Amino acid sequence: MSSVTSDNEKITESPPSEKSTSPHGKSEDSELPKSNGGFVAWLQVLGAFCLSFTTWGIVNAFGAYQSYYQENLLSTSSAFQISWIGSVQACLLLVIGVLTGPLFDRGYLNELLLVGSFLTVLGIMMTSLSTNYWQVLLAQGICVGLGAGCLFVPSIAVVSSHFTSTTTRAVATGLAVGGSSIGGIIYPIAFRGLQPALGFEWATRIIGFITLAVDLTALVTMWTKSPSRQPRALFQPAAFKSWAYTFHCIGFASGFIGLYVPMFYIQVYALARSNVATDYAFYLLSVLNAGSFIGRVVPGFLVGVTGPMNMLVLCAFASAILCFCWIKIESVAGLTIFAILYGFFAGAYVSLAPPVLVSLTPDMSVVGTWMGMSLFVASFGLLVGTPIAGSLVHLETNDFVAAQGFAGGVIMLGAILMLLALLFQARRVRSWKV
């Protein structure tokens, strides 16, 4: 992800032609002119969509496994223990994504795609053979997380190097990251449809085959322009001298602590506390991810008017308020509306991170490093958030209030901290359009 801006800078500052890196080698002597669209460029969007589908799409779909594990395979484990599987997976996606950024900068796109696809599919297949908690944690949490981390940077960075227009690049990137929401819709539906008929093992294996097919599509469609001669640094302490950046990093991480709590627990909550039919309860996660798809795409068209930080703070406050409202929602209609609205604002929250970090960086030559550091901090929010919420869920009494309040509280704290970052940034640039 951190390679996005370094690639963008090459587009605007480099000569009219660049060397190309193909799927079958690190560099070629042939020249590849700058482009703003065209068949090759939109193939990269398709490939990036596929990678988003099999990375964040898998993370967004973990709620389907959370509810199944609590009722069946891992019924002797607590919600706290089970949620570690999904949180480790999500944390590794960000951490490994940040660490593999320099490899992408050096032109190792094809190697990252091969290793990432192999580990992701291997982890899913090993999950189908797992019978106890530690096996599932190693396979679905660690192995899939490592694989998704290898695919994360290509899923974001490649698209930007093939579009010169800011508007066209925003549309292309929005479509690419939308794959995560589509994956979050399809994976839970597939698991729910297949598991009762074929059992957990074959339902999970078929999901593995789907992931393999989608990743293969990315492998045959994606390549990037010539690698950076000077890969970005991983850490720059001077960034934290900026109050706007510091408050944003802490606030964004705080929001991530609570952001995935509804995604992990909405199905469990619906089965325990409402009169929602069992079948529909399992589809609520897909409904939430459908809202997330809209939220990832639509705000991108509005940030030119409002500024990305204003839009992010608005979405953070809205997500927090919705979490507090969730405490009193038990009807079918209420949960459906909550899932759509929360999915919209949570999806926007995630997708607005790159433009916000670009706006906070005073020197575009280091934007990749600043973005990487911010995501690294945010990854620990993903790691601890849902397990803490799981420890606050009391399934014996169907009591979710503490977990719901915790999610709303930490997101609200994050929104307030990011509002402070907005104020510092507005003062620095002397404009409220930040």
C-alpha cells in the first residue's frame, strides 16, 4: 500500500516512457509509455479487484466462521479465543503488507503473487482438515494472514502506476478495493450454502478452490512498471513531530480496535438476541458487506468537495453512534438497516485511509513510509479489538451490551483524536478543506 504514492510520483515526474516489469520477469528493456486507461490498465484493475477479493474479502467474511465455530467445531472455546483467529489474520495482513512493500518496490510482484496465493490457499485447505483450536489458529489465522499480507501491497499499488488522471485513478482504485466487499458478500453465502449440505470440510475446500481461481486471474493479468531504484524506508521517526499525523495514527488505530466487532459478532448476536430466522441471520454479514461496497466507492467521489479528513471523521463518528444504537436493536428490519448503514460507514472508514495520509504528508517522496507506519500502528488495533470484545460477550445470558459499548467507545475515541488531527492540519494549511 505504501508503494502507491511512490509509483504515482514516477508517473508525474518521469520521462514519457518507462521500463516494464512483466509477470514473467523483473524487468524488460522494452519501453512502456505512460497511460491513462486502456485495456492493459483496466486489466490491472481486474487483477487488483481479485486480490482485494481474496485478502480483505476473507477477513471481512470471518464472522461466518466465528458463529459456526462457537456453535460447532470449537464450541468448547470461548468467543474471546475464537476471535483471535480472525484478528491475527487481519493483523498479519497489514503487518506483512507493510514489510513486503520494499519487495514490491524492487519489482518482485510476481514472486509476491505466487507466494501469497500459495499460502492463502494452503491455509484454507489446512483449515478444512483442522479439528481443534490451535490447528485452526495456525491454518486460518497465521497461514492465511501471511499469504494475504503478501498480496496486500499489489492489490493497492499496481493500479496507480497505470493511470495519470487523478479522477480516473480514484475510480479505478475504488473499483479495485471494492473486491474486498464483494468477497465479504460471496464467502459467507458460499459457506452457509455449502456447509449444511457438504459439511465443514468440503465447504471450506470449495472456498479454497474459489480463492485459487480468483488469485490465478490476478496472476495472469497483473504487472507493474519498472521497480524503484531506491525502495522506501520502513520507518521515519520525524513523522511523529507532526501533531496532525500523530493524532491521526493513534485515532485511526483506536477506531480499528472497534471497527470489526460488528462484522465478527452480528451473526452471533442475531441468533442469540433477535427473532431473526437462522438462515437470514447468517446472511446479515453479507448484507453488511454489501453496504461496505457502496461505502468504499461513493465517498471517493465526494472527497474532492469535503476533503478526505473531513469525510473520514464524519464516517468515524457515524460508525461509533451506530454501534451504540446497536445495543437496542433486535428486530429483523432494525438489524438489516443497521448492517447496511454500518457497512457503508465502516467501508468508507477503511477506504479513506490512503487519501488522508497523502494529505498529511508534507513531502510526497516519503508518503509511502508515513503510510506504512500508520498502517503498522493500526494493525495492532485490529489484533486486540475483537478478542477484547469477545471477552465481554456473555453467551450464557446472551449479553452483548459491554462488547457493543466497548466498540462504540473506542471508535468514538478514535473519531475525537482524528478530529484533533483535522484541526491541526487545517491550521497548518489554513483551510478547512482537508
